[in-house]
Amino acid sequence: MLDIAVAGDLVLDEPNADYWLSGIAPALSEADVAIGHLEVPHTRRGQELVGDVPAPGAPPENLAAISRAGFTMLSLAGNHIADCGPEGIEDTIDGLQELNIAHTGAGADLHSARRPAWVTSGSQRIALLSYNCVGPEAGWAAPERAGAAYLRVSTSDGSAVAPAAPLQTAEEDAFSTIAEDIAAVREQADVVLIAMHKGLVHVPARLAPYERPLAYAAIEAGADAVLGHHAHIVKGIEFYLGRPIFHGLGNACVVTSALSPQQDHPGRVEWAHKRKRLFGFEPDPAYHLAPFHPEAINAFIGRIVWNGEEARTGIVPVHVEPPGRPVLATGKRREEIFRYIEHITIAGGMPPIAIDDDGWVRKAQ
């Protein structure tokens, strides 16, 4: 039996990272393997990337808290991992290697960014691949440039790929990249997982047009599950060819002052003021370290449990308490989160699912 916990975005640039993670650490530590997405570089060096609203580097020492919480693998390919330039990527990878946390999705060049992460649990080998679908292109790796591995998605107006651009259709080289990379690991791996930084940020339920085709392509190429993140709000769960697709794992733990209008960085201040106009909500001031959509308090950690031949899919419901700390949900909140995920799955255009009292997910009859 192999029990894998899968979680979403991690942004930990506040002090006392162990405290912020302690509310979900029990579920992570119980799993054989726990996977999250490291959203920002952990560094005190580097120059600010131009091309998106840049995140500041998080304290390097907070990586150790991520390890202590139980994370054993991290995907890195996202829209902020290159925000402190190649130095930020280098420092982050060096820190993860010192802690023996497997990682994939970013590197000193495109070849290293596409290199899979491997862990072994008992007799099972798990391979993880990680891709950024949302840009900005300036943060993508190239043969001689540090950055993130990526899957190119065309925009409806021909503009450059960026998180705020109208991303529409996955391009042919995105499908070939998925097929090539999965084929390279499939025979050596018992389990192949694909992490995609994708989707519509701060928007409940709805998926972008390219999301399901890319996820389906990964499953068709041999992936055992697809792990989506980026939207900072959970999205629906579906099954394709019997394998789970978590379209949006939401926030694993995001506590940051970088999204507040009370700061010195003009670009981040402007973004904080644009939120209401762009997304139609005003963050609850009680959540000043996690100023996201009000529905983002409904969160979860995914579970994928293999018995050697088939998998069971489940969720561990998580409530986000002010000012942004995730905690394992209990009582009425567990039930509310189960029903929320069932609802957004249908609202996102996917077949209905049913979640039982223990958190196991299946296709609804």
C-alpha cells in the first residue's frame, strides 16, 4: 500500500513557518509521500524579474519548516519561481538538496528544469514532473537560461503567455513535451505524477479551455494522476481513464504580506488595488496574510492510495482560519467542504462526483 498526499501552493515568507504549517502537518506526516508546490524562491539574493507582479524571496530557513511538516517532494514550475532571477532558483534548489527534498520543474537550464524528481517508498518508485502553463515567458527556462519547465498555451489575442493573458489552447509542442517526458520515466516508475501550474486565478469552479485537454493528454501518455495548482482556490476533481485529475489543489499554506496594499513595492500595491475590479471581490481584512477569494477558505489535501494495481482517491478537508493558517477541518466544516467540492466539480463542467464521510471520492452514480 502506498499513501500519497498532494497539496497546492506554498508561500511562506512570514516568520515562524512551523506554526503556519502545523495545522496540516499531521495529514502530511501520516502519508508515505507528501507533495506540494513551492510557489516562490527561497533566497536573499537575485534581481527582480520583469514580466509579472514579482513575489519577494522567502526566507531560506523556511524550507526546513516545509521538510519538518512532512513534505518529501516539491514541484517548482510556476509563475513566481524565477522572480529573483537565476540566483533565486539556485539558492532554492541548493536548500532543497540539503534537506533531501526531491524537486522538479526549475533549474539552471531547460534540460535540468524538465528532469523528473524521484522518491522511493518501500518498493515503490514515484516520479514527479512539473510544468508552468501560465507564464510569464520571461520566467521559462531555455537551453542557456534558468527558469521553469513549461507547456506553451496560445492566447486568444496573440499576446505573450502571462498569468493575466487570455490563455486559450495548448500548442502542439505542449502535448509532445508531456508525451516525451512521461515516456522517459514510465518504465522505471511504479507511479507517475504530473504537476501543472494552470488555470484561472481567484475564480471559483471555472476552468480555462486548455486545462482539461492537457490533463487528459498526460493521462493518455501514462500518468497516474494530474496535480493542478496556481488558482489560489480549489477546483473540481474528475476521473479520466480511471485516474484522478485534481484540477486545482488551491493553497496548501500561503501566508505573505506581499499581497497587501500596505507595502513599499509599487507593482504589488497596484495589484492589490486591482483585485476587486479584476475578480469582483474584496478580501476579508481578517485574512490579511491570505487575501484571497472568500471561497478559498474551503481547501483540501488530496490523497492517492495505491494497492499495487489500482488507486483510491480521497481528500482531507482543510479550513483556512484567519489570518491565513490552514487547519484540518472537523465537525460541520468537514461536511461543508465535501459538499463544496462536489458543487464546484459540476459547476466546472465535469461529471458529478460523490465524497463519502471518510473523504473517499468516486464518480457519482
